[in-house]
Amino acid sequence: MAVAVIDDDVPMWDLYELGVVCTVFGIPHHDLADPWYDLRVCSAGGGEPQPGPFGLTLRTSHGLDGLEGAGTVIVPSVPEACIEGERELPSELLEALRRAADSGARMVSLCAGAFALAAAGILDGRRATAHWMHTEALARRHPRVRVDDSVLYVDDGDVLTSAGVTAGLDLCLHLVRRDLGAHVANQLARRLVVPAHRPGGQAQYVDVSVPEADDDSLAPVLHWAREHLDRPLSVEDLAARAGMSSRTFFRHLQAATGTTPLQWLLVQRLARAQSLLESTTLSVERVSERSGLGTSANLRRHFTLHFGVTPTDYRRSFPPGAPGTAAA
């Protein structure tokens, strides 16, 4: 699977996004999935050295022709001047993006990279996001884009966009999850020492980047809940285990994760169901019981709403014993 990432005039903040793409897609993990991705780092300058931040000089192995034939094209950033409209993005870059989209490539932006997809017309009529500091400018400059500033990333099928910084890693892991399954994405997340999936949205990071709630007080009970998802768990049960009132627990969890206790539990149960569908030959009924979703009908309903496919169809895509999945 060829992935082309555009590295062109990278601002100092966005070295992280570029590094995330290179880490996730450029370092082979053949023990998890073979083949892994084929990463091409491209720029308008081709093989010519490009001045970067902190006195760094960046050189890519591909020009914009490297986008040809790529299954996925990722734009990790654009210069700050392009966000504010003080400078236009190069026409050759926008044309290359349009050609890639027209040829069927999956188009992805991280953080301010959404401005490049928007300028190329790829986001017209679509829901998209960017860093919350830039969403107002994105909506103002590109009114045809349906900007959502409340989410960590938006998956619109063949076009995906993310909020800033760490949300770019969330989206990259989501791409791995889509391509290679939840087991591979979860194992890769473990190696990167990050959550495989963060519930909630970027609204929790506006104004304060660190929630006021004492996260350490929640960690033991959330770990315990993940280990006992097959049990019927209520907000009252979790609050009591945390030594809090239900109202206090609700408030602390929402401040820390940006979601409610019941929604958090549902996300954990669906993740468990994904893993069981991939790594075991358990029936859908047993998967629903082991993940705490009760009946197979309840599992199918929530799974289809959340992932867009039924549990049975998901298992066909990532059957037990396939490359990248655990043994049954």
C-alpha cells in the first residue's frame, strides 16, 4: 500500500505531524502485517534541499510526481502564511492533489493540511476539521467546507481530516485500523505507548489543554472496567469503585475524556468486540456476551452504527488467522 506524504515548507510546529506519518507508515512492522506500507515523502522541490525550522535542511526523495499511483496521499501541514491568506499555496501542489483525488487516492490532511485540500476543492461539500485554532479561518476562507471544530478527526470515506498535533496520530492509527484491522492498530499503539483510540473530541482542549479533573483518580477504575467489560456495569458501579458520588464521577470522566461514562463504556465494548471478531472464532452471540453488549442484535446495531459494517462483514474483512491478526 503506497502512502505519499507531502513535505513542503514545513513550519516548526508541524515537524511533529510529518514525524507521525513517517513513524506510523514508514517504519515496517512485518510481524504485525506483511507487507507494510510503502511510504514516499514528496515535495514540490523534489530532491533539492529545502530550508526547514530550527536550522534543519530537509530533502525528499520524490517530487510531486511521487503522488502518482499512491493509494493514500497525506498533507501534514501548510505554512502559517497560507492559513491566514497572506500567501497562496503553489498551483502545482494543488493540481497534483486534484489529480491524485481524481485517480481515486484516499486524501488525508493533518492539522492545517486541511487548507491544502480545501484550496484544491477536495473538501467542497464535505465535513472536515482542523486544529481548533484554525477552524474559524478554514470556515471563513472556504465556505463550501462543513467545518466541525468539535472532533479529533473526520472520516468521510475517501477524504479524512484531523485536528492538530496528537490528533494526527489518532487519525493515522485510524487509517491502520481501517486497512489492517483493530488488532494491528492496537499493537502498533502499544509500541508507540499511546491509546489505540481516544474517545471524545477536541472541544475538551479548547481554553485548557489539561483537564481540571484528577485523572489519576480515574485510572484504576477505568482499567478495572476494561478488564470486566463482560459484566453489566453502571455509572453507579463505577462511581462507587472510584469512591465518588455518581455526579462527581460523571463530571470527572467527562472533563478527562470529553465523553460521558456510558459513551465511554460503549466505545470500550465495541473495541473489545472488534478484537474478539479478529482474534477468535467465537460466534457473534458469544462476542456480544464477552464484550458486554448483551445480545447479538444489540452488537449488530451498535457495531453497524459505529463502524458502518456488520460484525459478520467485519470478520470477513479481518478473519482470525489472517496476516496481522492473533491466532484463534
